[in-house]
Amino acid sequence: MAKQTDELKEKLKVEEVEVTKKNEEADRLIKVVETETKKVTEQREAAAIEEKEVAEKKERVAERQAECDRDLQKALPALKAAEEALNTLNRNNLTELKSFATPPAAVLKVTAALQVLLAPSSNEKSFVFSMIENVE
């Protein structure tokens, strides 16, 4: 019986060592899990903040889009009227424009704007913009 007790005590010591090792390993894993959980929580919080910012930006973009659409709808009739007015121009109108020794400022601005629209290069457009700035 003493022999069995001694054997059980030895077996118990071996198992205690194994249990201690497993407990240490479990504690190490718990720390790793806690660290990873903390990282995930921080990332989730950052993602939530970013999601909120994106939602706010999306709302501002939608508002701006609606504003631009309203402005476009207001401008389209004027554009159509301007196109129709251009269709009425003829050679006599251009001759009259050439006859001005010093055309009114509004006429200069309109012709300069047409030059900008029709200019093939950016250098020519820059030149016309500088002319427009000098007209009062």
C-alpha cells in the first residue's frame, strides 16, 4: 500500500508539473487574446468613426449635388435662349460690331468670352482673360 501511495505521489507530482505548464500556457494565451481583443476593439471604434465621417461627407455631397442640380435647372433656360440668340447672328451683325471704334465694355466682354470659348490653346485663352480683366 505504501508503494502504491508513493507511485501515486510521483504521478501526482508529474501531473502537477504538467498542470502548471498548461496553466502558464493558458495565462499566456489569455494575454494574447486580451491584446488582440483590445486591438480589434480599437479598430472597430476607428471604423465606426470613419463610417460616421463618410456618412457626413456623403450627406454633404448629396446636398451639394442637389444644389448644383437646382442651379443647372435655373441656368438651362438661359443657355437655350443664348443658343437661340446666336442662331440669329448674321454677317450684318458682325459688320456692325467691326464698325465700333471703341466698343462698349459689355460688348468687349462678350466678344472676349466668345474668344475664350473658341480659342484652341490655353495661351490664347490666358491672353483673352487678361484682356477681360482690363475692361471695366
